Amino acid sequence: MRDSKLWIVAIVGYWLCGGCQEAAAGRFEILNVAPDFLIALTCVLALMSNSRVGMILGAIAGMLMGGITGANMWQYVLSRMLVGFSAGWIADQRFQTNPAVAGVASFIGTLVGQLVMMFIAPPPAILPFLTATIGSAIYNGVIGMMFCVMIEKLVPAKSR
């Protein structure tokens, strides 16, 4: 039952986050830093499962992000798979899933994903990319905490 609830939340969550990423992420910019809803959701869902499921969720998020941006999809899939794996690895280490851990996982996941993207698809200017990455990591940490609170209401800890 746990897995089916989590996958239903994942399907609906990715659908909603993909729409928000496409339509609303630019409107939520603060100091030229936009959130990445898909990474935040991937980190939270991977925390509630394991590293293997986290990699699958990361691949889904990478395909969605690649489709939204219209760029080479393999770069997004690879970077997001590493994000899902790293967040799932945190869950494998028996950390208790709570909003603080979800915020830290989303922060670290954003840094990992964007730094991998920096090496496999180099941006034209490194310094603005790094400052936007740090700002986005902070933003995603806050979003990850909110996602954790919402998902814990839908998938209670007793059933996980």
C-alpha cells in the first residue's frame, strides 16, 4: 500500500510541478533566481523511498525538465538521476524524514544536479551560473520543506 500511495503522489506531483515549472517558475523569480520544482519534489519523494526508486524518479524529472526546456534530454536525465540517487541514499542511511532533512536534501540535490549540468553542458558564463545555482538551491530547500509537509499529510509515516 505504501508504494502505491507514493507512486500516485509522484504522478500527480510531477504533473503539477511540470506545469508550475513551465508556466509559473519565471513569475516566482526572486533576484533573478527561479525555483526548480521538479528537483525539490524528486528529493522529497526519494527521501520517502530509497536510492533505487530515487533514480527512477530522477529520470522522470529529467525527462520532464528536458521536455520543458527543449534542450538535450540526456543531460537532464543524468543529472536528475544523480539527484534522486543522492536523496535516496540519505534515506538509505536511516535519516528520519522531516521538513528539515527534506530542506537540506533539496538544497544539496539542487547543488549536485546543477553542478553536474555545469560539467556536461557548460554554460557560457560560470560565475552567474554558480550564483543562480546557490540561490536556486536555497529556494528549493524552502520548497522541499513545504513539499515534505504536504506529502507527509498524504502518505502518513506509519504507512511508509
